[in-house]
Amino acid sequence: MTKIISVLLPALGSLLIVVFCACPIFSQVTIAHSALGELKFTKTGELDVQPSAASSKNDFDFLVGKWKLKDKKLKSRLNNSKEWIEFESTVEMSKLLNGIGNMDIYRTTADGNPFEGIALRLFNPQTKLWSIYWADGNKGVLDPPVVGSFEGNIGRFYSKDKFNGKDIIVVFQWNKTDPNNPVWSQAFSPDNGKTWEWNATNTSHRTN
């Protein structure tokens, strides 16, 4: 899956070192505390993502419309890289399925060639969780989703994935404190949330 990831998209830049707590088990769920909040795992090692109390199908309404993005990504990931690549892109987002879904079309140029991807977001009224799927014109398949919700102006969405053959956890973070200039960022953890590397980010600027 490695979302928007290996080909492009966004990056925040600093390595966050967080402390891993030896935490008790609650109902067969283990918890890793980090600057990104609690990561919970089931007895079988799967992520156990719970919604915030305020999670809503309207959480992404701020993103409807057309945007110009300032993107930034690490040249190399999980390799102690400090070199960032900057570029621009555009996004157009619209709501679907009577409001419980939305999709945006992402466009930019990669290595001189046009690049296009889509982000499909679906809100489950039963679980109150958002699932965000990514697909691009290079692969033509939907990646497994990152799953989560917003707590106030901050949304975090997690999934297990692989990067260069190694197991990682991916997080997407949305900050909509300024809804006309929202910030998306992405981090990888190679150690179940013990440490995180922010490797991609973009700031969207509304054009309509």
C-alpha cells in the first residue's frame, strides 16, 4: 500500500522519538503510547482503531472544492535522510453517497510525466470510522485503507503496511485548524509506534 507514498505526496520533516511504555493488557489489547496518541493492538497483533466521540460523516466537508498544493517529501524513507523534494500539485474533491463518502483527484508531474491519483474516503455509520483508500494511474488498484477519525481539528488514520519488505505502521494526519489551508502529513513507524519518521506533507490552498 505505501500510500501516495513511494511515487509522491507529502512530508513533514523531523524524526519524532517517542517513549514506548510497558503497558498492561486491557481486553487482550496492547497499547503503545506515542506523540501520535495510543496505538492499540489486538491479541493477534492487528491495529485496534477506535473512533473519537465526535467522529462524523461531515469531518471532511472542509475539503470540498478545488485546491493548489505545496508538497514536500523525503527523498529516502526510513534511511535517516534529511533531503527533501518539493513540488506542486492540484486536488479537486467532491462528496459521494449522500455525504458518507468523498473522493478527490490528485494531479501533479513526476519525473516529467503526468501523475494522477484518487483518494476515496468512506464513513461507516456503524463504527463511526473513516477508511481512506488510495489508487493511482501507475498501479490501477485500491490500496488497503488507513482507518481513523478526527478529534477536534486533528484527524489521524492508521494502517499496517510494508515498506521495502519490512512491516511498518502508516499514519495519515490531517490538520484543519485553518480550513482554507489544511495540512496533510504522513509518517512511518518501523517498530509499532515506538518511533515515527514524518516523510511527506502538503499544505492545500483553496482556489475556489
